[in-house]
Amino acid sequence: MSKTIPQPDEVSKPFWDAVDQKKLTLQYCSACDRLQYPVRPTCYDCGKSDTLTWREVAGKGHVLETMVVHDTRVVRRKVDVPFNVALISLDEAPYINFLSNLPGTPAHQGPQGAAVELFFEELEGSGGRFIHEWRVVGQ
Ligand SMILES: [Zn+2]
């Protein structure tokens, strides 16, 4: 798929650098004992920034919901329609969600409740950059 190439900023650069090394690291707030995603400059709960560090996560999850995109304004994605968009819940922190196209699963066949695992997909035309993705491993 022709996915958008991430443009890291100062806050998200450690996240994207880890993804390029095929690791999924999330921000962890030591004051709240909580992971958070997407990346933010401060903790979602306590608002502090000096309590945030990075933690690698295992990359196991489940599909909560799926839908299929039949049309998009994103030019790079027009060649890919129709495609799945699934909401993924991370098993080790179920309040953390990701969006996935479920590569390898045909559109309209994204199974709710299925187990998924993390993998890293090389982005077309990126010069070796990667994006975190999820694939179905069981139902
Ligand atoms: Zn906090």
C-alpha cells in the first residue's frame, strides 16, 4: 500500500526512530504508571512531561472494530481502495488503540475479535523507512 511517510517532530522522533529499527515503543508516565499513544509532549492524565520515558511493548493485540474505505481524498491511497481500517486494542494495555489496514486480510474480511500481531512494513518511496502495522494471526 502507498501509505503516508511519517514526518517526525521533536516529540515524536524517538517513536519513529524506534519504528525504523522495527521496535514499537510507547511513552510511559512513571507518575501515573500508564502507557500512552499517540505520542504527546505531556502525559494525558497528569499533564507532566518530565515523568515520560519510552517503553518497548510486545506487539500483541485484538481487533475491536473494522470498516472498509471505498473512497479517499489521500492521493497516495487512491490506488489501494477498497481497504480495511481496523481499530486495534493492545493486549498489554487495552486502553491503547492503533489503526491498521490489516495487510494480508482482504477488504470486508477484517474479523472482529481476531488476534493480531505487530509487524513493520517498509514504506514505498521512503528510502528505507517503516511503519508499524498489524496482521491477523487467529480468530
Ligand atoms: Zn502522568
